Amino acid sequence: GKKKGLYSDQGEGDQWVYILSNPTSPGLLKIGYTKQTPEERCKQISSATGVALPYKVEWAFHCYDGFGLEQEVHHKLDANRVNGNREFFQISLEEAKKTVQELGNRYL
């Protein structure tokens, strides 16, 4: 079953916009989308990037068109983007969640 509280329970879509953190980069969050489960994607990223410590799923939003929502979120958070890196943002988890939820209403 779903971990209680980790995911918002709304949404019939088959996609996710996720927020990941990594202990090696405190204060940075990685925001992206996946058609797998956020956990599977997290494991993939952790092994692909060869980080010392694995990423952790902080939160995920279930929706339709995760790619479209991810693009909107990235655009809105552009000022928080870390040196041009596409998916990393210097932002609090609360602010990131709020942004995804506000924009995500149209993707439910």
C-alpha cells in the first residue's frame, strides 16, 4: 500500500511528480516526473548518478501528464534553480510541495 502521508491521495492519473532529497546536498531538492513509482525512479537516479548516498523520496504528487506539470513547476521555480541545473532547486520542501499542489490541480 501507499505510505500514509507521503503522497497526496487525490488523482487518478498514472504519473507522478516527485520531490527527492539527497543527504550529500542539504537544502537542495530534485523535482521531476515519472511514470513508474517514485521509489523505483529514486533507485534508478541513485544508481545512475553514482552518488555516495541514495536519494530519498520526500513527497510525490499523483497526476495526469506528469511531464507537463513538471515543466510548469520548473518554470515557476526558475529563480530557485541551482546554477542552470535542470531539476535541482534551492527551496524548502514546504514551498516545493505547495507549488506542485497549486499547479497540479489542473492535472488531477
